[in-house]
Amino acid sequence: MFLVIVTCVATAILSLILTPLIRKFALRIGAVDLPGERRINLKEVPTMGGLAIYLSFFFALFVLLPIPLWQIVPTFLAATVVLLTGIVDDLIELTPRMKMLGITIAALVTYFGADIRIDVVTLPIIGSFSIGMFSLPFTILWILAITNAVNLIDGLDGLATGVSIIALSTMGVIGYFFLTVENAVVSIMIFVLVGALAGFLPYNFFPARIFLGDTGALFLGFMIAVMSLQGLKNATLISLIIPVVILGIPITDTIYAMLRRYLNKKPISSADKMHLHHQLMALGLTHRQTVLAIYCLAAIFSVIALMYPISTLWGSVLLTIGLIFGLELFVESIGLVGHNSKPLLNRLRKFAKNLNKKE
């Protein structure tokens, strides 16, 4: 345990040292985010900050920890594919399809090279069953969904970095204390990644001196997707729910963005300024307050996720129902789908009016 703590601290220090160097490098090659209609920043800010996280993280895994190479190399190769995809996108802006292609190639490397996949699912009453030929598409879909969800919330200074720290820390705690010894190794890797993010955050928090860029956002999303999958090889209903709850903020933002665009008859991949952070800022919160508010929301999701391993089946069912109900109320109250799309709130108001009439 002492070695793990020392490694996490050393990784954070290395990230702290590398980040300003990567910042200078990004400025030199022209990897900068310019102000624009879809941007929050008012001046140009260098991107590619994820490169500092990537270098710090894998240096720690290869050099500082006694982890067998066969456990690291396939994930390293897949993560490198995602990182290169992000670097190219930060430089010349790839199309969504090209980014998807890069992530899919990395997912295939993960599936066949690292043997990280979902093979067996265990459900209450039904029991255990193999998903067979659906294992590959389900794994690729999971990685694509989580990677793009994290990428979507990277809209404010320090937002994706902080939310990822909270999500990864929760995953690490659950994996280390509640799951198997194999998951304990994954948890150590998770804590090392948290260390790399902690060293980067001071430069990325408002006002940011460097952005994650797609280099970092795609890399982070990919690593979170892969690390959550490593605990799902023999998945139960609860083990499937836990990572979804932990990643509640990016997943919620992604799902409602897709729903919003579908209802407005716009392409799913189109951009808009109605994401969670945009809506909170529209309510009057400052940039910093919005980021801190979303950190708090992410922490609430994490606390709920920590309750699943110690709950009974029916306790988990009630917890999930309550979470979905509360989340829908919150989403409708801030207008995440649209200010005119509030079915649950409208029904509750109608119900309240009927009660008042009866009284």
C-alpha cells in the first residue's frame, strides 16, 4: 500500500512538471483553442493537455509499479491509438466519423489484445448466461459511449478533469474494497491515473492555462470505459449499474443531448449550447460556480454508487428508482431537453392542482 501511495504522489508531481512543458509544446505547434460561438473561452488557450496525463500515467505503470507487462501493453497500445486520434483532432479537427473510427480501432485492440470484454451476465431469477456473439458489439458500444460522454462534458475549465477524478476515485474504492483481488490491481491503476489528473488540474481549473483538448478528453473517456469493463467480465445486474451511476453526469448529459436533438429534428452529432453546464450558467451561475456545482452532482452520484455494494437486491431497485425520479426532476427543472419539455414536472403540478381543488 505504501508503494501505491508513493507512486500516486510521484505521478502527480510528474504531471505537475510535464503540464507546463506540454503547454509550451502545444503553443509552438499551434494546438490552441480559439474563441468562437461554440466556445466559453475569451482568448486562445493551448490544448493537448491530455498528453501530460498520458505520459505521467504510463511512466508510473511501466517504471514505478511491479505490474506484469502483459497486463499493461495491450491497454497502452489501445490508449495510444485514442491519444493520437485526439492529437490529430486538436490540430486539424477530425470529423465525428474519423474520431469514431480511431476509438473503434482502440476498442478492438482492447477486446482482442487485452481480453477486456463482457462474456457472461447474471440476472436475478434468470440466472447466468453467455452473451456469445454480442460480446464484441456490446464491448465496442460501451467504450464508444463512455469515451464520447466524457468528451461531451469537456466544455468548461477543469470540468471533465474534476468529474473524472471523482468518478475514477469511486471506481477505485469500490474495486479495491468490494470486489476481487484481480480488481484490486485495476484499482491501483485507477488511483495512479487519479494522481496524474491531480497534477494536471491546477493548470486546468478556472481560469485554465491549458485545456485537455480531445487529446485528453478522449484518452480519459477511453481509460474510464476500459477500467470499468475490467470489473465486468462476469457481469451482474449490480456490477452493470454501478459504473453507469458513477458516470451519471457525462452519461446523463449525453443521453439528454441525443434526446434533445432528436426532438428538435437535428443530427445526433450536431453541436449546441444546451449541455448541462450551459444550462446552469444560463440560470446565473458563474463559470467557477458551475464547475463546482457539477463536481457536487458528480459526488452525489458517487455516494449513491457506493451504496449499491452494501444494499440488498430490493434496496438497489428502490435506490435506482429514486435516482431516476430525482434525476428526471432535476433535468426538467434546468431545461436540459428544452424549456417546453417537462412531462414529469407538468404531471406533478397537475396532480398538486387537483389535490388543492379537492381540498
